[in-house]
Amino acid sequence: MKKTFLFVLVLLTALQPLKADEGMWLPLLISNRIGDMQAKGFRLTAEDVYSVNKASLKDAVVLFGGGCTGEVVSRDGLLFTNHHCGYGQIQQHSSVEHDYLKDGFWAMNKDEELPNPGLTVSFLQRMEEVTEQVLKGYQPSMSETQRDSVVRVNSAAITKSINDPEKGIRSSVEGLYYANQYFLFVYKIYSDVRLVGAPPSSIGKFGGDTDNWMWPRHTGDFAIFRIYANKDNEPAEYSKDNVPYKPKRYFTISRKGVKEGDFTFVYGCPGSTKEYVTSDEVRYIGNVSDPEKIALRTQRLDIQKKYMSQDQAVRIQYSSKNASVSNAWKKWQGEAKGLARRKTVDSKIAFEQDFRNWSKNNQYNGLLDQLSSLYEQRNPYFRASEYYNETVSTIELLTFANRIYTALEAGNPISEIAERFYKDYYQPIDEETFVAMMQAFDKQMSSEFKPSYFTEKLSKYGSIEAWRNDLYAHSLFTDKNKVLKLTKEELSKLDADPAYEMYKAFNQWYRKDIQPPISRISRDIYLAYRKYMKAQMEFQPDKAFYPDANLTLRVAYGKVAGYSPSDAVYYSPVSTLKGIIEKDDPNIFDYNIPQTLRDIYAEGGHDDQPVCFLATNHTSGGNSGSPVINADGELIGINFDRVWEGTMSDLAFDPDFCRNISLDIRYLLFVVDKIGHAKWLLDEMSFAD
Ligand code: ARG
Ligand code: GLU
């Protein structure tokens, strides 16, 4: 009897769904979490994670470019990130003759590594709370404008004393928790970062946009770079004389593999979350913003796809653009559904009811009503601005006209801008997009949110199609040779160019009629949130609050875990090469694997080759390329995605649905070895086992 009871108890515990671990914590304050991390299996100390006195894991993590993460994996500055993070660079080096997107790229020695002007990696040197310094001189009696200027002056003084562009040192002061606290972040930025290796897209982007944001997943989403420095190991612009960067710390790689329940820890730079907003914001995002933007992008994607499937050159030209349009499009779909499924608006309203009761007799009374009325004022303008961004601003000819005009005006050279643009421009796509987007703008915006320029032109032409015909027939910007010959003296002529004229008219309308009310109201909203954030902390004194993501370095920990996306379905957390072969289909672009991979598989013995795994780490956009680390601080994977059903975690984390997707590091090793034959890279890495 007793035994049965114990057995049932054990069974119940074992069957309990694994709960995900919400939170993206500041490394500086990791000592507050280290007890919990260790209780969940972590075997290192807070000092191992973050330290300014000795080398720690943070010294092996970088902000890659402007919005991804990367990790250093050798004493010679070798760096891993995602294929989709290096996509722009891989594409820049590609042409129909050398198609590195299609065929992959493998440097066979350091001399073959490819430079990428403009690409940087930023190491966080230290962070520090500076609230007191930033608010020095601030009196509670001051107005918000006065507070702002105190903050601005003090922050500028702090960063000015630290910044040293010559040495690649840049710092910033960030207001976290809606500027209830201020933190200083000091970065060292390296700007010679070379491409070392990338798998063919049929591996690095396997599953394409069909599998993007989904499980089961089999994408080998990695790319390899190397950081270079001058002879003193300091940042320097690209030069043949630069040498591989010697890191303070690099990751050791574990080949032991993962299984359900294993501790995991993601160290990276999530971009943006809104965990503490009111039901008003969630309602707007889930019911208005997401569905409307999804509908507009569906049209653009259909147009791009039509032309891309007809012509290999167009496919290369639009691959990067198409991927980025599609990426948010799919994320928003999961987000809107997830918010609806878990009734986030209702649960926020219930929370707000409790909050209202609590705040009846304190200084926060009325705060939620104030926020509601601010949202009511903001939303129509905000919606117009989202339409502007998703319609007019997506017409390539218009934004290009503006880039050229601005460069000429500033006396800057235009040839590089023009060459870059025309390399990836296909006019039929742009023309069809123009018609679809301007028709949507016409239909969805009420007349008070249309510039008079638009209404006048439309009535002059009679239809968007007629407008399109005239625009593309008469704008000089469709003609590369004419653009390349432009000089500053001809600026006045450009004022009358139909593409530039349209860009300018819409832009002026936006800046005069739309942007100012949004800025003003958003500022008030932000200020109200500063109070609301503080109030939430007082209202829930026992809750551990983490600041919303803002591309600063964070720690998210959890464990390897599957999930159940719907009734009677359970997804286990590890995918293998067997699944790639199951999906393989030469007739479907996204699932057509390289012949070499088929041949390797046919040799036998590779069924269990791991490819990707799921875990419960709280991640967001920007965490792409982040190191996924085991209980001993060793590298076991590279984060690259979340599951679609969990993308509402940017607003509300649901432990049952939110999972991050990582590449199993052993698949990277497999591809580098068997597809890339780049053994020299494996020799450079160091392995824990
Ligand atoms: N969803 C991932 C992220 O947000 C991967 C995007 C790139 N992959 C793609 N198929 N578009 O960045
Ligand atoms: N792929 C995303 C990125 O670029 C990470 C996925 C996510 O949003 O979690 O950062």
C-alpha cells in the first residue's frame, strides 16, 4: 500500500509538465539568481558568469552586428553565430557565379577569410548601476522635462568621460524598469570581423520560412566568423596586417549532448519585450496591430514569391528581403494567437482590478485610467504610422530616391549606394507592391489620416495603377546609368522627380501630422509606466522583477523540455538527421538537401545525429546566435528561434508553450567536418569531452 502510494507519487512528479523559467536577468545582479540556478543544476558560481575582476563567461559573448548575439570559441577569436545573422554578409559576397548562399562557403585557411566592412562585434566590458549619479541634482519638485534634462546632462557626462572611439570604447546609460533605475554599459567594439564558414542554405536555412518559428525543426542555423585586432589585440578597422583576436575567455564545447530535463542557460542580447504593460497595449497589439500588419505582409510576400520562383537571379536578389518580411509576419501570427489562447487581455484586466483596489488610497490611484485614456488618444495615430511603415515605406524606389537625394545633399558619394541597390532590385516586384500597398492604404486609412498629396494624385490619375504607370515611366531612379551620373548641382531637378516627390510628400505629412502627436503621447505613456512599474513592484513585493529586454546582455536559464502544442500532441525536445531525411524532397525548395548529405546518410549510422533541441529559456529577437550553455558552463548549442505557439512571450510568458529552439552544437561539428571538410576549424576548437 505504502509502496504503491510512493510509486504513484513518483509517477505524478515525473509526469508533471516541465515548467518554463520566465526571466531575462542582468548578469551584474546574477548573484540574486545563482541560488535558484544552482538548485536547478548549475555547477558554476556567480563570478564565473559575470565578473569585472577576472575572465568570466561574459567575456566570450558578443553583440553581433546590430541585433544578434555571438560567442567566441577559440583562442584565435573564432566566433559562432546564426546563419540568418550572417545572411546579409554571406549574400553580399555571393553572385550567380559564386553563390555562397546556395553552396556554402568554407575558408580553408585564414587568408581565405572574407572581410565585411561595417560589421562589428561588441564585448561588454562592464555594467554598473548609476542611478544616483544620473539623478544627481534632481528634486522631486521638478517637472518631468526638468528631470529629463538632469538625466541627459548627467548621462552625457558619464559616457563622455568613458567613450574613446580610437580605442573602440563606447558606453551608454540605459534607463531600465522604465527609467526607475539607470545602468551604465561599457563596450569594446571590434570592427574587423571576417567570414570563415557557412553551410549551404539547404542546411543553414533548411526548412526556410515553412519551418521558421516551428517545431519539429532541422535547421543547421550557424555561420562562423573570426574577430581580428591590431598587433596589440585592440580594435582596428580592416587591415591585412591585423591578427586574430585573443579573447579573455572562450567557450569549451561539450559533445555529451542533451536530454529532457538538463539544465540550460542562454547568455545573449534580447532586443525588446513588454512584460509589464497594461491590457490596453496587449489589446491593441493582439487585435489591431498584429492582424493588420500580417494582412499587408501576406500580400507583399505573395508578390515576391511569385517572381522569385520564376527566376533564380531574382530568388538571390530577394532572399534576404523576403526572409525578413516573412519572419515578423509569422511571429505576429503566433503572438496574436498566443495572446488570444491564454486570454492575456482578460488576465491583465483581472490583475488591474486588484491593482485598482489596492491603489484606491495611495498615490497610484487613477494611474490605470490615465494610461487607458492616453492609449485611446495614441492608437489612431499609431495605427496610421504603422500603415505608413508597412505600405509607403516598403516601396523600394521611393526610399532609394531619398537615400540618393540625402547623400547628394550632404556631398557624399552615391555610387556605392546605387550599386548596392540595383544589385538586389527587381522592378516588377516593386511595381506590383506599389499597387497593392497603396490600394490598401487608400482603403484602410480614413481621410483624416491621408496626406492631401495622396488624395490629389489619386484623383488626378483616377487609379493607383495609372499612378504606378506614370511613376515608374518617368522617375529617373529606375535608370541606373542616369543615377550614377547625378551630381549635387542637379538636386533641384530631383525635387520634381515623381519618386522623390512622393517620398517627400508622404514623409513631410508623417513628420508633421503623425509623428508629433505620437511622440508627445508616447512620452506621457512612458512616464505613466515609470510610475506603474514602481507601483507594480510595491504591489507585489515578493515577486522577482527582471527589466524588459533592450539589447543589453542577459541571462536566461531553464531546461531542455518538450511541450504539448494542442490536445493529444506532444513534441519531444530533440530532433535528428533522420527527420531531415524524412522531410527531404528535391521538388520543394525549402526541403531540398545537398546530395552530399543524402550520400552521408546512406552510409548508415547517422540516424541519431542530433540537429536541434528545445528548452524553456526565456529569449527574444536578438538572442539569435546566443550560446546555449550546460550546467558546467560548456557550449552545447546555439540559440536561433522560438516556437511559434510561444512568441507572445515578448508580452506574456506561458510556461506551457514558450520554448526556445537551439542548434545542437554536435550538428555544427558534423557539418563543418562532413560537408565543409574544414578540419582545421575543428582542430582550433577545444572540447570538454
Ligand atoms: N525566427 C528566427 C528569428 O527571428 C529566424 C529567422 C530567420 N529565418 C528565416 N527562415 N526567415 O530570427
Ligand atoms: N530568430 C530570432 C533572432 O533573430 C530569435 C528568435 C526569437 O525571437 O526568439 O533573434
